[in-house]
Amino acid sequence: MTRGFYIGRFQPYHNGHHTMVERIAADGEVDELVLGIGSAGNSHTVHDPFTAGERIMMVTNAVAEFDLPTYVVPIEDLDRHSVWVSHVQSMSPGFDLAYSNNPLVIQLFEEAGIEVRQSRMFDRERLEGSEIRERIIEGEQWRDRVPDVVVEVIEECNGVERLRTISQSDIVERWEATNGGCE
Amino acid sequence: MTRGFYIGRFQPYHNGHHTMVERIAADGEVDELVLGIGSAGNSHTVHDPFTAGERIMMVTNAVAEFDLPTYVVPIEDLDRHSVWVSHVQSMSPGFDLAYSNNPLVIQLFEEAGIEVRQSRMFDRERLEGSEIRERIIEGEQWRDRVPDVVVEVIEECNGVERLRTISQSDIVERWEATNGGCE
Amino acid sequence: MTRGFYIGRFQPYHNGHHTMVERIAADGEVDELVLGIGSAGNSHTVHDPFTAGERIMMVTNAVAEFDLPTYVVPIEDLDRHSVWVSHVQSMSPGFDLAYSNNPLVIQLFEEAGIEVRQSRMFDRERLEGSEIRERIIEGEQWRDRVPDVVVEVIEECNGVERLRTISQSDIVERWEATNGGCE
Amino acid sequence: MTRGFYIGRFQPYHNGHHTMVERIAADGEVDELVLGIGSAGNSHTVHDPFTAGERIMMVTNAVAEFDLPTYVVPIEDLDRHSVWVSHVQSMSPGFDLAYSNNPLVIQLFEEAGIEVRQSRMFDRERLEGSEIRERIIEGEQWRDRVPDVVVEVIEECNGVERLRTISQSDIVERWEATNGGCE
Amino acid sequence: MTRGFYIGRFQPYHNGHHTMVERIAADGEVDELVLGIGSAGNSHTVHDPFTAGERIMMVTNAVAEFDLPTYVVPIEDLDRHSVWVSHVQSMSPGFDLAYSNNPLVIQLFEEAGIEVRQSRMFDRERLEGSEIRERIIEGEQWRDRVPDVVVEVIEECNGVERLRTISQSDIVERWEATNGGCE
Amino acid sequence: MTRGFYIGRFQPYHNGHHTMVERIAADGEVDELVLGIGSAGNSHTVHDPFTAGERIMMVTNAVAEFDLPTYVVPIEDLDRHSVWVSHVQSMSPGFDLAYSNNPLVIQLFEEAGIEVRQSRMFDRERLEGSEIRERIIEGEQWRDRVPDVVVEVIEECNGVERLRTISQSDIVERWEATNGGCE
């Protein structure tokens, strides 16, 4: 039996992630997949708007359609790169290979002797998340970029309003950084 | 839709826990159940021998037999009782009622206005865990007290040997405490 | 009896804050007011130059002139937004409504079901703090922007010199960020 | 102007503490007194049942009767004795001498060159706290051992019930420790 | 080149540790030795009276007499056994084998695939530390149980007085635990 | 006997640091020197690529050529400026004066009453570190800017490759910051 590990912040889980999981399921390379929810303790910022609980709902419901047994595991940050792999390994069911396009993640896993599969798309998932959050804030169309179950979770937690309100804190901080001169 | 929350350290997940989940599934009181794995960051002590990843395997595999959708969520300690309920709520899919026999857990949930169902057995699950760990250490029979899938997980991670080795640290500490006089 | 809660970093406590407290005292909406000193563990940076102890002195002495019973409570950061409200509630005497213009604070309190009064001035207090710190660093006039007792506290702790010295660290960091290329 | 510093956990603030503050006020040795609430982040245990906010209420209301300006400051634990004095100094208005009977507190302050006044009663305040908590749990008389305002705070937060419920967790833990053999 | 790793709390460094290092130096099994000072952040308790800095002095000066290149490295606790080995590896020069009699340390290193040499003496070093601390407190003879340079460090930091003063806190805590009933 | 303290992040230890230590050794102002490795817990970022263990190797091997007894001590961040000096003092052998050009370090030491010697070069060591890291990333010449033993350590840990890989994470983050709009 082979188990894979795929980590993301999933803020939110979107079609880029979904395609990635679909391919992993189709490739037949692994029999089971662990989906690690990174920065699990973060929420209520523009960079990380959703709680771990909300993201567990998104991911669990979205991947249910694939014929691949999965585990969805929140991973809190320890803020110490040198122990990150051990931390992930202790929080997750054992895995044989990892999927990631994040250079830091790749470096850390490879220094620990864990095989990493990179996907073809250069960090597309990650950038996509950033764009979706901006679209939500700006009132542009975003619902077509995430699975339907993700739309439901975001609406149930009033995620659109939360993201817009929080982004105003960011605007003030940026104004300070630019004009306040000393921050 | 009603979702319940049942938290335990699951060190290991045993028949007492299993009976509890079985009843929840049979009662039909909830449509979904979140199983929170408490003290998720602890491992490799006599009190908490197994990692969160190992316990996720135990719980996920064991509850698969019930006809009840479940989420298995590790919850790391924040070491601050006053924010524990908020922490649990942010790490877990939303829930409507909690199951617990632990007086502290009951107190914290009730102060936060969350309904708690206590089961009939006074803390039997918890004491059972302690006894099973002792039986593993002492080489007595323990496999009949946990679901078969839990035996598999414990054997796969060499849990018996781990527990026995670690318990020797405990013996020394207790010797120090009793005879060393000043600790 | 109604108690209000007003949180700020108070770096330093200035006329904007003072006007806000004056209005709260005049409105008669609350019988008592808790002043929460945010990011209480931070000090010795350009963004947060003063210690909690120094800020307690500023705030306590400044609000003494109003005919409103107050509590001044330092609140250390937990770096986890999802439990921030619970944390504040455990550190503070119980309160019935909160005063804030910070969108994140408003969002967090409202998600927790706590009523928030926003004042008319869009984040003026906050920006004012940033400008006062810059004026102190640049050697411009700042004493007319804070209550007299705040001037005293800043002078007693050599705050002007501290802020100027520390701002040189910032200059180096910014030079690095701009020219060093890789930071 | 001379300012004193008196630290305690105040779980709860009782007549022993009150007598101590009364004497400090009567001695005229200090012009102002800071009351530091130790282990401010702890609550909901038998050893530390009350939150910092509840204890701020107890102390502030109780010392109001003395003719001595006071500051009531919660101090969270950093769990590192070597920096404890610096931590206290940064969280508190500056002070010239400290009052304590706790040998560790005395040692830490003296290593840092801060003068400590010990009172005549050998740790009576501290033991008194332990006994009061036990009396609350056992349903014995305790109200005559604390100032009236403290009774009010404890009743308002349902402290009696909280302490009794929590003490049941303790009973189980002690049973485990004694009989479970391996904890 | 082969490098070994030997960890202890060294509270204080004593003849048992010294004999261990002497043998490692004599065996010629390793070309260099890292001495890890465990629980480096702890100090000012009966269990851990000395700071990391004081212990660095003890160890560095004591091992100077052996003809073996050494590194003395304080290791702060992360309070998470599952990442302890990674933590140690990141804080220390790379090592090829470890020396320990502590069952937990042995277990953690072996799970991580690191070879551990156990010495013949069952945990003698550790118990010896406990006894020496007690002798210091009780005013019995202890100087013949540690290298001379360790005596110097302890005297220079007034360690005898520190340990005795701190032990009085312990006495009170034990009295509470036994008689107070509820702690 | 006089002991000095010189702190840096040493990412990596380079000729600027080396010249500084050389001068301290030549001046004869101190009999021993402690080299504190700051931000010891950080690694695997462009700002802090090397682990504490790798930096201990760099510094220890480099300063061996001087005729000055040294201690090399990793210092983990506590993220609280107000206790930083106490933290450093507890982790380090006692010292009588400090060497630094960092304005924040100077401010903190001077507020604590510790004498600081500033060197003539305005923060040259620090900027040099930034430039060396960039040169490693860009494939430009850097080996002539660090002692030979530092080249060896960096090559042994595959530091060049590590830094290049990690810098790609940075590029993505900066792209997000500039174009993503909302981060």
C-alpha cells in the first residue's frame, strides 16, 4: 500500500487543488492520500481568511467525489523550519511520497530523504488562491473557480463579508506603511 | 442537520470509546460526528504514547464500520483553559452538541453555552485507557480491549516496545521523586 | 450596570484616544470602562516602542480626569485570531459592549456576538499614533498631541532617545530590503 | 515618590492578602502599590480556578477601601525563571521595592538587585488560598475568610459550582496516578 | 571523522558525567564530541537550579582536560517529543552516534534511525545529580562528587544559597499537596 | 578576568565578523569572548538559511585561529524585546561588556546598564551578510568573502543549493505581494 501526502493552505480549496487531487487519483500512484491543511491555526486575515474547521469542510466534501481514500489533517505551524518535516510526520498517517510545488516544502522534504513529486504547473495553485481572495474582496466573480461545496462553506460562514471587512484592516496598515513613514 | 463533537485523547482508542460512538450512531441524535483527538502534540510518554497521526489511523479505521459520517480532527493543546472552547471550535467543523464525561470539558463547554451530553459510564473510557497502557507495559493481555484495527496500528508503529521502553524513564523519575527527596 | 471595553495599542496614548474616552464618559452609555492595552508584550520597536508598564502609566494617569470608573488591563497577543475574543474576555472584567474602529477587531467581536460601537472618525486614532512616533523620531513637535501626563511618562523612560535609536535599526532593515535584493 | 510591588496568584484574594495590603498602606513606606496578579493566563483548575479578569475585579474592589493609590496588573507566566524579573518589570509601572514571602520570588528579585520586604507570617497567605479552595469544594464555610467584594465576584461567576465541577477531574487524575500504576 | 553526541541536563555536571566523557575520550570511538545541555531554558528550580550559561561554564571547563575536541551546545525544550530529534540535529553540529542511558532519549533516537550507545551504569549519572542537589540543600558534603571547576562555578553564582532558598518553595508546595488536600 | 559578548546571526559568518573578532583579540580588552549566535531557531529562509548547528561549526572553526578563549552559544529568539537581555545573560557565561553595531541591541543592553562597544564600521557586517546570500543565489563569487572553513561548512550542508531553492519561494511571495494585490 502506498500513501501520498499533499499539503496546502487551502485558503480556499479551489479548482487548481481539485485538478491536482483528480490527477493523483487518476494516476493510481498512491492507494491513499493525506491532505494536510497548512497554517491550521491561522484565520481571519486576508492571507488566511478561513479557520481550520472551515477548510476541513471544504476539502473533505470536495474530495469525496474521487475514488481515493483520503485523510484530511490540519497542521499547525511550529515556526521552525528545521523540525517541520518531523512535525508533519507526527501529525499525519505515515506517507511514502509527497506532492508539492512549493520550493521550501520540496527542500525540507528532500533534506529529510522524502521523495517529492512536483506537478507541471509552476505554483499555479498558490497564485490562484491569492487571486480568488482578491476577487471575493473586490466583488468580482469567483464562484466558478472553486468546487460547489466550497461555495457552500464560504457562504455558510459569511466568508465574503468576513474577507471584505478584514481587508479594510489591511488597507489601513498599507496606508501606514506608505505614508506613516516610520513603519 | 445536527453535528456532534466527541473529544478524547484516544491513547489508545479502545472498546469503551467504540461503544460510545456506536451508541451515538444508533441513537440517531446527530447526523454527523466530529471525533476530536485531544493533546494532539503529545506522544512518546506513558500517559500519551501515540502520535496524532497514529491515533488518526486508529480512530478513522475503527469508526468506518458505523453508518455515520465522521470527521477525525487532531486538536493541539493551547495550555490555556479560558480559550479552549474557541480553539476547538476553530479547528473543528461546526457542531451543535458535545459528548463528554470529563468534568473540566463539561464545565468549559457549559460556560460557553454549548450543550453537553454525558454518558452513563462515569469516566470509564478514560480509566480504561490507563489500564490498557499498563497492561501493554506489563505484558498482560490487552488486544481484546481495543478494536482489531487499533491492534494493527499499534503493532505497525512498534507501540508495545515503545511503551515499555518509555515506561523505564518513568520508573527512574518516580524513584527520584520518592527517594531523591528534593524533587 | 453596563461596562464597556475599549482596546488600543496606545503607542502612545494620545489626544485621539483621549477624545474617544471623553465622549464615552460624556455619553453615559456605560457605567464603567475597561481600557485594554493590546500587544502588551511588545516594546522597543518603532511600531511598538513602549512597554506595557509604561503604557499602563500613560493610560491610568490620563483617564483619571474623567468621572468614569476604569480598569486598565494589558492584553498580550496570542497570535491566533480565532481565540482572541475568548482571550480578551478571560483577561478583562466582564463587559457588555466594545468600542473599536479596527475592522478586524469589529469582525472578531461580531462573530462572537458582542456588540461593537464604531466611532465617527475613520481610524484616526491609529494613524495619529503612527504620525506621533514619526514626529518623535524626526525631532518635530509632538507634545501637543498627547495629554501632559503622557509627555511625562515618555520623558521619564527616555522614550524619545529610545525611539530614535531603534529607528536606526529600521533604516538598516529597509536599506537591506531595497538594495540587498534578497530580503 | 516610592512605589511598591506585591505579587500573588490571588486564587482567590483573601483576608491574608488584605491584611498585608492594609499594613503596607499603614506603614507609609510606599506612596503607590502595584498588585501583580501572577499566573494570569491560568484558570479553571483547582489550583487556579479564577480568570485574570475575575481576579482583577476581586483585587481592585477590595483594595479600594485603603487610602493608597494602586495599579492592578495581570502577569502571564513565561515559564522561564531566568527572565521573570525582566518580564514583571516590563509589564508593571516601575517599582522600588517588592513584597513577598515566596522564596523563589525573593531569590529572583534579589539576584536582580531588587530589595524585597518579607512579612512576618511564613507564607500564610499562600496556604490560606489552598484551604479556602478546599472549603469551597467541600461545602464548608469560606465566606468569612475573604473580603465581601470577593464573595460577590465568586458568586457572580458561579465560582463555587465551577470549583466543585473541576475538582472531579482532579479526583479522577489522582485515582489514575495512584491505581493506574503507570501514570 | 566520527562525531558523537552526549546529552544531559548537567544539574550540575558531576563525576558520573565526567567518567562517561573520559571513557568516550579513551575509547577512541569518536573524533569529536558534542555535549548537549538539555532543558537549557530551565533554571532556579530544585530540579534545575543552574542556568544554561552556568552549565556551559561547568561543562566546558571540566572537559578541557581530555584530549578530545568538544562542542558544548545548550538545547532548549520544545515540549514535543515527536520533533525532539530534529530539534537536536538542527541545534548541534552533525553527529554519527549518540550516548545515552535515558530510555526516552534512546527510544526517540532509535525511531529516527540514529545509533545509540548505552553505558554500563544504569542511569547512575542521573540519580547522582538528584543526590548532589539534595546534599547541597541539606548542607552535607558534595564538593567531592563534582570536578573542581564545577565547585568554582557553583560558588561564583552563589549556587548553594540559591538552591537552599528555592527548596523552601518546594517545601511549601509539598505541604500544600499533602495537607491542602485539593492540589 | 574580563569577558566580552559579541552577538550576530552569522548567516553566514564572514570576513566582516572575522575582522571584528580579530580586533577584539588584538586589543586585549577582554580575556575571553562569548560569540552568541542569534535567531538560533531560524533556518531554511533566505534571511536565515543556516541552522544553529551549521553556524556553530562555522564560528567555532573560524575563531580557532585567534589566541583568545571563546564560547560559542546559540541564542533562540524569545520574541519579546523587554526580556532579551535577561535571556541572553541566562544562556551565556557571564560577560562584562558587549560588542555590537545594531542600534536595537545597543539600546537594550544600555537600558539594562551593560556597557556596549561599537565598532567603527557602520553595520558593515550585517549588510555584508545580505550581499553574500544574494551572491550565492545569483551564482556570483562569494567564497572570497568568508573564511575557508565557512566555505567548507556551506558546501558540506549543500548550502548553495538550499539557498537557491528557497529563494524561489521568496520570488513567488514577492510576485504575490506586488501583483496579487491583496497580500
